[in-house]
Amino acid sequence: MKEKETKEFAVIRRHARNAMSLLTSDVLNKATTFVIYLLVARYHGPRAFGQLSLGLMLFYVFQVFATAGLPTIVTRAIAQHSGRTDRYCANGLAAGALAGILSMLALFALAFSMRYDRDTTRLICLLGLGVAPYGMAIILESVFRGRECMHYIAIANVFSNTVKVVGAAALLTYGFDVMAIAVLLVGIRWLILVVEFSFYWKFLQVKRLRIQFRFVKRILLRSFTFLGIDAIIASWSSVNTLLLSKLATEYEVGLFSAACQILQPMALVNRSAVAALFPAMCKSYAMNSAGLRRITSWLAAFLAFFSIPVVVLLVSFAGPVVNLFYGGKDMQQAVPLIKVIASTLVIQSITSVFGNALWAAGRERTVLRIVSFNLVANIVVGFLLIRFYGLVGAAYTYLLISVLNGVQHWYSSNQFLQSSPLDRTVLAPLAAGAMMCLPIVFLASSDPITAAVVSIFVYVACMGLFAMCCEHGSLRNLPARVFAPLIDL
């Protein structure tokens, strides 16, 4: 009995560790890049800051093509059959190197064709030298994901990002310019690649790495669908901002971006959780579709459990939240936008679960069709609503397209799973979220902090009560029962 309990908690700890590893890596990458922006602006002023911003923006665009849609294919294949690890790693690295070199050359061509200043062109080309190692490092990270050893990703990123921040501070302190920062950032990309490959070589019991050019060609052809998805999503994410910049002003763009940024911390947590469990979804589908349906329903309810109280608090206390993060009376104009788009946290978290279920089942063409339709719908709806309603129209466009995206993913998942991927377990956090509104209604006007604390307590108490009702009054071994879809894999 104790051995069984130990095994159950080991499974839970492994998935929690993987999710925390991915979250740590994402947070560190974003935070350290932000610190470098601040340092460059402080030491070298607006022009150098603008050069670095332009160079990194182009780098982020071309890194999409450097990965060539390969990571999902590699993770899925290895998760379903771990014996494929060496084959997919070797050939995935070869494919990633080829895609990275082509993307790097394309970036060089763009930099020269845009006729920027000589030093700006040189900076962009310097940063472009990091595109190929980035693509290869992402392939290695997809191998770690497939083998559910995501802590190696976190270790490599913690070490490399520490070197990045310390190195940037030292270079700028001793008078080096932004070109030196570009060299440092490229060096960090190579450092991550070397560290992750050393982890792969030492800890994953490599037997033989052999490149098969026919297999490289085959996985590249298979990856084009994922590349299309990544490219469309990258374009889709900027539609509302571009429409606002054309139909309104930069002032409205700033307010809309500020509202969206408030949602990012919780969205980052949700993405990390889904990414950490994607290998488990692939394994469950390899066994049978019923297992995938079970884990999909469970994960949707699990993310709803954390997202719903955040949405309630954001809608209820949007003003204080904006004041805390941004300050200033002008930024209070973002409050109505947050109240409109906050619910997309729940919608998008559940939608991402359905999307990963479709990927796990090899339905990436379905996802490509969905995101293509979303892009067109966003352009049409956004143009009409932003043109006639301005900033509020952008917020409602964001909400409507999120709902449209969620409905399409739910319908497609329902089709191949042959039953709804949402079950009654998702009703518990919805009901608890409704109950937590009561103390907010009565206490928010007099004491917002007390109202927020009491509402969270009410939410947790309601969820505990629902759990007791479902388990006939017993909470014994509750964690094992809650995480049963993962433990049973």
C-alpha cells in the first residue's frame, strides 16, 4: 500500500517539476531580456535601445522559421516511443541546423535589403548568428520534453541567463557598446546549445547518433504544417495592435498592450502546465483515445480551477491592479479593457488543452485550418469593431475571437474523441467562482484587500466542499484521486 502511494506521489511530483521547470525557463528568458533592455537604455540611450529592439524583434520573427515546426513532432514521437530518442534527436538536430542556416541567411538578406544604417545592419546580422543555435537548442529541449526530463531545460536556462545578465552588466559598466551585447547574446545561444547537448549525452544514455538524410527530409516535410501554424499564430497575435495603430493612435495601442500584459503571468503558468503534460497526452493517445479524453477533461478542469478566481479578482479589482502595475491616471483607461478581456484567461487555457489534444492525436491539419480561419476572422471583425468603436472595439474583438477559437477547438476535439472533452468537473470551479463574488459585492467598496482575501477563502472552501460531496464526505487520499488520470498512464 505504501509502495503504491509512493509511486502515485512520484508521478505527481514529476509532472509538477516539469511544469515548474518550463515556467522557470520562460520567466527567466523574458525577465533577463527585459533587464538587458533597461541596461542598454540606461547606458547608451534611445538610439542603441532602438537598434537592439529592432534586432531582437527580427530575431524573434526568424526563430519561428529556424525551428521549422519540428519541436512538436519530435516531442510527440519520443513521448509515444522512447526508443526513438536517438534517431529523432540526431536527425532533428540536422533538420534544425539546416532550417536555422536558411533562416539566418534570410535574415541577413532582409537586413541588407532594408538599407538601415551600417551599424544597425551589422547589429542585426550579429544577432542573426544566434538563429541556428537557437533552432538546434529547441530541438534538444523537445527531446527533453518527450522524455519528461524538463528540469534539464531549466538548469541550462538558469545558468545561461545568469551569465547573460552578469555579462551584460559587466560589458556596459566597462564602456562596451550595444555591439558587444549582441555578441554576448549570440554566445549565450551557443552556450545553451552546448550545455543542453552535454546533458543529453550524459544523462539520456545515448547509444548511437546517426544522420539519415531521407529521414531528415521526411520529418521536414511533416513539420511544414506546424511551421504554418506557428507563422499564422505569430501573425494573428499582432493583428489587433496593427489595426489599432492604423485606425487609432499609438496612445490606444499602449493602453491595449497594457491591458493584455496584465493577463500574461497567469497565461504563462497555464501554457507551462499544458506543455509539461503534452508528452502524457501523447502517451495516452498511443494507448487509446479514451485515455486522451480523460486527461483532456481533467486538465481543462484543472486549469479552470486556477484561472477562474484570477478572472474574478481581475474583473473586480481592475483599477487597483492597474494602479499597482502601471500607476498614473492615464493608465486607468485600460481598466474597462481588462474587464472585457479577463475572461479569455479561462477560454484560452481550456482551448490550449484542446489544441494539444489535437496535436497528440496527429490532427495538426485541423489546428492549421482553425488558426487560419481565426486570422481571417480577426482581421474582418477587428477592422469593423475598431473602426466604429475604437479601443473598446479592440477589446471585444479579442474576446470574440477567443470564443470563436475555443468553440472550434471544442467541436474538433468532440469529433475525434467521440464525446465532449469537457465534463461536469468543470462546473465545480464555475460554481465556486460565482460564490466568491458574494464577499466582493458586500466588502469591495469599504475594504478591497479584505474583500479579495475573503473571496479567495470562500473559493477554496467551496472547492473543498464540492470535493467532499463528490467523494461522499471523505478526503482520504484526495491528491491521488484528483491526479488519477496522470497516475493511471
